Amino acid sequence: MKSYRGNIGSVGWSSCSRQASWRRLQTIAIAILLLLPIGASPVLAAPNSASAASTSHVYLLRGVLNIFSLGLDDIAAQLRAQGIPVTVANFASWSSLADEAAAGFKSGRIKTIILVGHSSGATALPDMVARLDQLGAPVKLAIGLDSVFRTKLSGRVGRYVNFYIANGNGEPVAKTAQFQGKLENINVQNVPGVGHMSIEKNQIMQQKVISEIDAVVFGRSAPASGPQKPRQPRAAGAARPGRADTAAVRQ
């Protein structure tokens, strides 16, 4: 009987020891959790892509006749598929769209304003940028697709990218002393299949535009937006008078 009692005592002591160890582990674990800073969870600290998309707004401006800028609809569909709000309108609406964007920015509903324009829509972009700056709603990114008129840029914009076709009717954008931001004039005449009436429909150009927008909205790396090198050297005197014969002009 004594031996039997001794075994019970041994088992009881072992059980108590394990319980005490478990309580100590619990105490240590709780102490560690209390010492961790609030919000240290990797999931909580990760950027909220959905929120970044929903608080951005891309305005796409068509040219003179809406039937000639249908490639903007393809770009809009791809952006919407990523959760980015988009407005597609004729370039003549740029002033009212600027007022709308500024109101959304001031209310906090819109945090990132992005503009894209084709042909006359690209020509209207500098006016829309300047208007938004006056209204206290700076543009984060503006992309022009082959403006056929020389325009001057003023106001604030994070980055202004002007894709133009130098051997066609496209024109570079000039900046004024009142301009604040980064301006890039990029000649895309060597992109296969590109033309004034097809630049916004060209899949290579569409991908360039979307990549630039994604880089701003989601913080992704945008591919180099510079043009391809000419496949053949240009003939002497082929450049139009008064135009620099270069692959790209960056400012």
C-alpha cells in the first residue's frame, strides 16, 4: 500500500509541475504580446491596394469627335477591372470635369487625380492641369496622346508625360516659368503600328498608359517609357523644318 501511495504522489507532483510550467509559459506569452506595438501585424501594416484604387480617379478626354478616341474605352475598362474609378468624356467637358475633380479632392473622396487625353483631349490637358491647381487640387499624373497643337504647361502636376508622333502631326509640350513638376516629351514614332488615329488603340501604348497609372495608384514600378530606337537611320533632310530630329525630348 505504501508503494502504491508513493506512485500517486509521484504522478500528482509531475502533473502539478506541468501545470506550473504551462502557467509560466502563458504569463511569458501574454507579457510578450503586451510589449508588441499596436499595428505590428504584417497584415495590418501592408498597403491597402483596394483603398488606394477607390480613392483615385482617372479622367480620360476624347478628341473632337467621340468616335475617334474609342481606344480610351479599352483603357477605361482595364482600369475599372482593377477597381479604379474612371470618367470618359469629350475634351470640351474639361472645365466642368476639373470642378468635379476639385470638389471630390476637397471632400476627401478623391486623393489621387490622374488625367489622360487623346488628340484634342491631349491639347486640353494643360488647361485642366492649370484649372485644378487654381482650385487647390493638384494633378498627380497627366498623360497626353499626340496633341496636334503646341501647348504650354503651368500649374502643379506630379508628372506630365506627353507621348507624341514626331513624324506625324504630334507636338511636344513646353513648360512655363509657373510650372511645378516633371515634364517628359516622348517621341513614339517607332512604336509598331502607331499613328495619330490609332495611338490610343495601340496595345503597346495602352500598356504604357496603364503601367504609368498603376505605378502612381499602387506604387508599382513603371517600365521605361522611352521610345524604341529607330530601326533604320533617317534620310538626310527628312525631319520637318523647325523640329529637332531626336528619338525623344525629356525635360
